[in-house]
Amino acid sequence: IVEDGAMRGAIFESKEGRQAILAKVVIDTTGDADLLARAGLSFETDSDPTDIHSCINTAFMIGGVDMDRWLGFKTGDTQGFKDFMARGRERLQYFEKPFVSWRKDIALFMGPRLAGYSAVDVEDLSEIEVRSRRLTVGHVETYRQHAPGFENAFLMLGAPQIGVRHSRRLIGENKVVRGQWDDGMVWDNEIGVSTSLAPKFPNISVPYGALVPVGIDGVLAAGRHVACDTNSHSFLREIPQCWLTGHAAGIAAALSADAGIAPRELDPRLIQRELLRQGAYLSPSTEAAAAAGSRAAE
């Protein structure tokens, strides 16, 4: 629901029919920027469809396994392991190795990761749903027939929903980009700090503007569709980073609603002070600036 250039709420369907929820500030945490897309905004969607960060899949777990035997085979029989993986790829095309889980009799599979599909196309999503389940069954059968330690394996759990890594990225007031990784740039309007993609890079400062969409008021974005380039999206889409941006968006929305102003008009120092009060981590320079601003205000 958009009035006078500002998002005022959302229409949704439930068992009670079609209803609307109005809000002083809306936060889009759909992951695909669905509310913002319905409002007519443009987005960045560029990514390498073959890269793991663009793949879509369902995860699953196999029970009744002996992970010690499997790991012994994987590390001790190099040729046998290569032959097994080649057999799986020949049979299924997309073939995954298991991860060790919290128990030695349960194997975790984070794939098969399917490439070349769109997370905002219902035909693609339907195909992924069906194809992923068939590949899951194929994995169980192949491992049970040919993998040491999986002779008594059974499908324990299939993920209840598809896992999407990338679809749309916000065009925001600010943007996290690859260029800031090397020098450890700290944004003046920082609202969070993320670990970088690798230890050789400094931590990544996330600006408030990455949550503020260009072209519309009354709404903030949080989660994997915040404003960033494809390189930075590879880690900003992860769960801790979604916590980070969600925490900041919630505080910013509350402060904006209380003050009766648009989120883009909010002083970032107010957000920083409340984040620090609630125990969030910010860069030392940001923490010092927020504290100095607080003393000046007193």
C-alpha cells in the first residue's frame, strides 16, 4: 500500500480472507524484497547463476549411517572415493558429499544445489521443489548401494521449504561493495559490523543507507536483499548478518515512528546509541562518535 510516495502497509491473504495491515514504518524482511517490488521499485539482480551463492535447493538428512566408516573410506581410499563420486554424478548429475552432523549416525546434505533458476519465478520454484525431492531420493539410493557406512541408511528429514540464496538486491542510499574490503572502511552511519569473506580482509562496516531504499519513504529493508554488490552479498546474506540488519531496522523503525519522521530523515547516531545500549557491536570509532554525540546532546 503506497500513498504519496510512502509505503503505508501491506495487503495479505489468510483464512479470514483479504486484509490490510497499516503501519507507521514498514520493514521488508521477505528476503526477496517482495514488498518493495510490489511497490514498483527497481533492483539489482546480477549474479553468476553457476556460483554457489546463486543456487537454490532443499537440504536433507540421512539417518542410520556410520560416519566413522564413511570418513575412513573418504580419506583412506582415494581412488574408491573418486569412483564413487563419479558414479553419483553420472547417475544424478548434481551429486553432493555429506557433512558431519551433531551425531555420528546422521549425515547432513546441503544440496543438491541447482543453478540457473529464478527465486521469483513460480514455475522455476515448482521445478526446483520437484527436482530437489527426486535428487534427494537418488542420493539415498546411491549412498545406500555404494557408500561404506550407508548400508542401512534411510531418509530422515527433507527440508520443509526451498533454500534461496539470491534474488533481488536493494538500490539503497548506501551500498556495501568489494572496494571497501581492503582498507577496512568504516561508514559514518554504520549500524553493524560483519565478518568478511576471509580472514585476510578486515571486518565489514554496514551503513544505515544500505537499509534505506531509494525512491520511496516509510519503509526499510533488512535481510539478504540489503544494498550491496554480488561479492559482498556472498556473506551479507548469511543468518548472523540478517540478525545484524534486522536489529538495526527494528530500532530505526521504532525511532522513526516515535519521532513521526521518515526513516531516511533519522539521525544515524540515534540508531547507534540504541544499538550499543542493547549490546550490539559497532566499530570502536563509531562507538566513540556515538558516545561523544550523546554527551554533547546532554
